[in-house]
Amino acid sequence: MNAPATATLMTGEAFRESLRPLRPRVFVDGRRIESVADEPLLQPGINAIALTYDYALKPELAPLMTAVQHTSGRRVNRLLHIAGSAGDLLNKLEAVRIVCQETGCAQRYLSGDALNALGQLSARLDDAKGTREHTARFLAYLHRVQDQDLSLGIAMTDAKGDRSKRPHEQANPDSYVHVVERNAKGIVISGTKAIVTAAPYVHELLVMPGRNMGEADADFAVCCAVPIDAPGLTIVARPAGRPGDQVEHGEPLFSRKYGQSTGVCLFDRVFVPWEQVFLAGEWEHGSHLTYSYATHHRQTCIAARAGFGDLLIGAGALMCEANGFDPGQEGHLREQMVELIRITEGFYACGVAASVYAKPDGASGIFMPDPVFANIGKLLLANQIYEMHRIAHYVSGGLVVALPGPDEDHNPETGAQLAQVLQANPDVPYDKRIQAARFIEDLTAGYQGGWYSLISLHGGGSPAAMKQEIWRHYPVGSKVELVERLLERGALHDPQRPVTRNRQPGRCCDMGCTAPGQAVMVDLPKRP
């Protein structure tokens, strides 16, 4: 059998070069950016996305970082792939964890979450209208994105204005992106998307509705693809990471290399041709797109924060060693390190469960993560990120924030003495000890640590939204009926009864998950 053809997979450097011809209107810190590819304030974010390209070309990671797209037969980057099985979701989870171990947040995984949700929406629209038009349009877009190996920014969160009012009730309609004109060639949109990850340094934006819409909100129910340098689009962004910062303890060891920019995207009569429009006024379907994206994305966020947890586990163990302790022998340190492991692997296990219990979407056949486990995992990490930081501080000690600045390392009057008195473990040189301490400071006790806390709490939706979804999908009715049966009440099922509305009799592995003796997940080759 011939091997599947491979889409044009770029290297990280080729990705950087692909940004150079683009001319988006971007402002950072009050200054117009002439070349995104060359802007120092954006390099940590570009570095993070570039890694997702390089990893797809590593032979030892190829089984994980690439996948065959069944609608084209071509091998594509995993982060742009449409999930056709529970195994696809498991592999995506592992792929995202690996790239986020290295970068903290690789950002590009949002592209795949949105593409999967968009595929589900398109099939749903076709079912409602009795056509194949929407799926055909989606597949043409999908294959172009995959074949060109693009990175997408997901423009979902609107500025929202007065949150007590619906989109059509806002005093300023531009607080939500909306359609202002339709013609034979396409639509014209205006409005504001307020929090767009990686906005300055992606190829295109995928604009999506960020909430349920009513009939009066039809103009706000819009989903379309917009080139990053489309006329009328302005991006007002913040720096990615902390490149070049000279903070109190020196240049940040992690966030000088990897980081994430977010941008406010201002659309001022931006034209979008019909072939790039996926939703324009079909308000009754907007909520399904929002829900589908949120479910895919929350499951993926679990893997991203597990990668961040891996950084804290490794750095915490290094600090214990540098301080002269073996956590395996020091009870209170072992307890804290195991707690950090438990937290990280606990919410990651929910991501695995969301994959294993995934079901194909009825309209599209795209596999959808189990919403209960996806939302529980995301809720756990949202609440426990602060505990992860606390544990890193506990096992590291106060040196993390009490060290003199790095200039003292080279001060002829103080450097040698500091190196003598601040070394703890004789097998770990002073410079290695303070390097680990400054690394943890960057991740947990400085600007970047605060950023990771907030993005973990609110990224992918608020904890209240996750609780709502858990309650909406959890089979409380089955638990109620269990107890009523044990109490011999003999109650009949009433579909209108609130506490018994959701039921799930149980699940099994249909026809066997794998061949006998075959593991579901196998080890990749050892990385050099």
C-alpha cells in the first residue's frame, strides 16, 4: 500500500518567513509594528508556534504530531486535523502536552479545536437546509489550511459592552462583531473581538460567535475566515512573554524565549467573500458552534496545562536537589511533589477520559470529547493552578524571590563570596541553583506566573460556564433512579422532572477497543 501523500509541512523557520510578506495593521505598546516577523516584542510567541512546525518534522514524533486527514488522504499537522476516532483525540491530547512542555503554551492547538467545531456546524447546517453546500465549503477551506500548513487565530470573545444586554441591545453595536452589509460577492463585518490568542502572528483569523443568539441577534451570528492583513482589520496587542525585560532578578529565563500575545481585533467594514463565510444570520445554529468549540477546546486546554505542570514538576525536583534534599527521602518534600503530580495527572486523566468516552457527532461524524469529563478536567486545572504555584514555592524555598540580581554574579566585590555561601548541595554548582530558582520565579512568581494563573482560570470560558455544562450533561437522573429503585419507590420516569431529565445507563467498549494483547497507547521512540 502506498504511503499517504503529505501536505506541505513547514519548518519553524519557514513559518517565520511566511509571516514576512503579510502586512497586518498591528500596534504593540502604542507603536505600529512594521514587520511582525522581525518584531522583538513578538518573538517569544512566534517561537512557540514555530516549535509546532518543527516537531511535526521530527521522525520520532511524526506518529503523534501528524495524522492522515480522511477527507483528503493527506498527512497533515496534528493540530489541524479533524478527529475521526477516540484515538485521534488521545493523540491530540499527547501532542498538545508535548509542545506545551517545551513552550508553556503553544497556542496553535486552538486552530484544530475551531476546525473540528466548524466541521460539525457545517454538517448541521446542511442537515437543516437539505444541502451539501456548507460541508463542501468547509472542506475546501479545511484542505487549504492543511495543505498550506497555516496557523489560525480564533476570534471568538467579543468586547460584549454592557453584559446585562444582548448583542442587538448594545448602545454601541461594535461591541460585538456583526454583519453590516450583504451583497452578491460576500458580507461586510464590523465590531470587536477582545481576546484573540496569537493574533499578531497568525496567517488568518477564524471569526466565531461567542454566545447564544436570539432571532433579534441574527446579524451577530457570524462565522468567517479573514486574512490577517485584510483591509479594515486593526490588531492592538500586548507583547508575547517578556523579551528583553530586565526585571529585578534578571532577564526571565523562560518567558524571554516563549510567550503568548493576545490582541484586541477591531473590524471596520471588513469584506469577506462568500467562500470564506460559514455562518451569516443562522442564529439558531450559533450556539451549537459555540458549544462544540468550547468542548473541544476545554479538553485541549487540559493537555496544555499538563505540559505546564510538567515544567513545574521538573523545576521543583531540580530545586529540591540544588537545596541538598532528595524528595524521596525528605517526607514533607515528597508529599508536596506527589501532590503536584496528583494535580497534574488528575486533570490530565479527565482529558484522557473525555477522549475514551468521545462519540461521533450525529451530523458530521467528527468525534466530540465527552463534555462532562472535558469540563471537569478544565474546571480542576482552573482552580488548582494556584495550588500548583504554591507547591512550587514550598519545595523551592524563599530563595526564589530573595536572590540578588544577576549583575551581582559578575560583581568582582560580591560574586565570588555569593557563589560560596549560596551553594547548598556540593554536587550542584551555585550558578545551577540560582538558575533553577530564577526559572521558577519566572513561571510562578512574576508577570508570567500571574498570566498563567489568569489564563488557566478564564481561558476557554469561566468556571461558572464549565459548571453549567457539567450539570447540563451529567446523568443525575440515573443516580436518582438508582436510589429510588433501592428504596423500592417504583417511580416511573418522567421526562419533565428536572432531577431525572439526564440519564445514562452505562457504556461499554463496543466490539473490543483493540486487538487482544494490544495497548491503546504505545510509547514513542526515545527522543535524542
